[in-house]
Amino acid sequence: MRIIDIIEKKRDKFELTKEEIDFFVQGYTKGEIPDYQMSALLMAIYFNGMTNEETVNLTMSMAHSGDILDLNRIDGVKVDKHSTGGVGDKTTLIVAPIAACCGVKIAKMSGRGLGFSGGTIDKLESFEGINLRPDVEDFIKQVNDIGIAVIAQTGDLAPADKKIYALRDITGTVANKSLIASSIMSKKIAAGCDKIVLDVKVGSGAFMRTIDEARELAKIMSDIGKGVGREVVCLLTNMDEPLGINVGNILEVKEAMEVLKGIGPSDITEVSIQLAANIVSIGLGIEYDKAIDMVEKVIEDGSAFEKFRQMIEREGGETKYFDDMDLFAESKYKVNVLAPRDGYIKSIKTNEIGRASMILGAGRETKEDDIDFTAGIQIFKKTSQQVQEGDTICTIHTNNEDAIKQATEIILNAYEFTDELVDKPVLIYDIVR
């Protein structure tokens, strides 16, 4: 078998066999296929697409390119949750403790942020002393003991995906639905959970810009799950504006804690409740309405907040913040961004808000970059809200004085104002099962 034959076959719009897919995945992972040939194949896939069978085969080939985590020693059904990435998306910090309180086993491996999309691991590292790289035995024991562990990826899970994704990122081949779906699902399958809830973001701060695109991606991932015996539920959620008020690591942790205390912003609260209820529903095999009641109860009685504290403590993190969030470190500079005119907020370019937060220090352009845990943006005026000239629409948090002017300009350019009344955005567009 030769890689050139596979490239030409896909170039000419023919379907690749499982053996051909295994050949190029294994060959590229081992370094036997050079970047320039893999780039050509990815471009052929980007333009000509893949069938459902090809996508399932690609997913499984990448999943089996490294370790497959065995979670059979964890009692009960294990449910994983994944977001396709967004700005202000701190839902894992909220949803995981809620679901664990309701009796679902949460054994989750998360990643770091890159670009404007924040990472759960970066947020958790806001807690001093936390160890997010335990060995597998400790990981499994923690889930059995307290029902929850959210850690950084351990072992050599789906190394083919890491290598292929890095090449897609620099060859303009990221935004292909089969490649996105196989990338996400290969990691979820390798991570060993029984069922999966996916939060597919839609809008200006997401890979999928339209509902139809997101629905198609969700259908592909659901089909992959069905093809490999995993139940998958996909929620299509709005990312046409940042989720919640806070963007940035410590800022988002504080907001997640507020939601768990029942005092968080309405949008992040609603999305988190819906995600958690779907996890509980498929994890426990109960009706959705009953799951909603359980989720709301563990927020109301404070047990979800305490479960988050328990997880942080078990993983070695400082827990004093649960009693006093003012103890979190703060940025040296806090600068208000003011509305330039009267009117209503028509829209917000979410990706630009994410870019501004990255410039302030909250994100990284490469995986090697350091981040400022205190940096970020608080968003006080969102789509449909009325403003007067001079009102504070955002507050910038940073330790980098030189970044303030550029970030302010980006934020103001991200906002579009109108004289007409604007409808409040829909938060959840659809649920694909």
C-alpha cells in the first residue's frame, strides 16, 4: 500500500477503506509519512469530505493509535462531557460537580486553552497546589471515592489526533466536519467513558457558524457514537456572545462557583442546568424531567458547591476560596470600556472578545505560552440590552499595561449598536440524540 495511491483516490472522490485509513493514520503517527503528503491528503478530505463509514473508521483508528483508558474498575455508568470550544465557557466546572452529586460517575480528562478558546485545566490551575496529573490508579480511586475527578490528559491517548490536528491547524484544514468529529470522538473513546454529552457551540465564537452546520456536526458525532456502541447526546448552544459575564481563568472560576451557589448569571446557569440534566438522564437512565428536578435540587441545597470543593481538596488545591472568593488574586489594572453611543446592543463578535482576553494575558497563542490567571474581561452589557453613552459595557483585567489600549479597541469594534429594540438571544437551539 502506498500513501500516494490513497491521496489520489481521495482526490478523485472515492471512498477509502478501513485498511487504507489505518495505513495513513499509523504511518503518519510513526513518522513514516511526511507532512507534505499528509497535508495533501487532509486537503483532499477537506474538499471532498468523508462518508459516515470513513469517519467512524478514522475515529477508531485515531482512538487506537495509543492508550485506551480502562475505566471498568469504576463502579457505575461513566459519562463524559465535551464542548467544541467557546469564550467564557466554564460549564465543565459547573456541570461535573452537579452530575456527580446526582450519582453519575464523572471521570473526565480535559485540555488547556489555545487561542481564544479557554481550557478547563487552565481554569483549575487557578487553585494553588492542585495536582491535575495523578496516576491512573489515583484517578480511578478518586472517582470511586467521591464520584468525580477532572484532570489533565494522562497517558498517550489518541496521539494520532494530536499530530494530525497540529498539521490541520497550519494547513487550513480544521473546519471539516468529519475531521472535527473524528478528532473529538477519538479522544472521548480513548478516555474510556460509557456515554457522552457534547456541547456543540454555534456562532461567531465557534467553529460552526450556522445552526445547520452545527446540526450536521452533531449528527456525525452521534452516528460515530452509535457505530461504536456509545450513547451520544449533542446540545447545540449559542456562542454568538460570550457565555456568562466573565472571560479569563480566575474570573471564570469565580463565576462557576457563583452558579453552583445559585447566584450566577442566567445564561450560563441555564446552559449548565440543561447540560447537567442530559448527563444525569443518560447516566442514570431516567426521564429528563426527573433529571432537571435533581439538578436544581443539588444547586439549591448547596451540595453541588460542596462537591466542587471536595474535588479541589482531593486534588490538592487550596480551598480557602470557597469560603471567601475575594481571596483570589486580582490583576493590577482594571479599566472600564465605555459605550460610545446611546442605543441597543445588536451583536457581539465573540471571537474578538476572546482575542482581546488573549492579548490581556488570559490565553495563549502557542501551547508553550504562559498565561496570567488574573487577566480577562467582565462583560456587563450583552445583546439586546439598552445602553447610554458612557455606560460601562466591559471591564478589562490585566497586569500588562501595554495591552490595555489594543484590547479596548478590539472590544469596541466587537460591539455593534443599533437604535432598534433587539430580541434576547436563544441559548439552546436544539438537542440531537
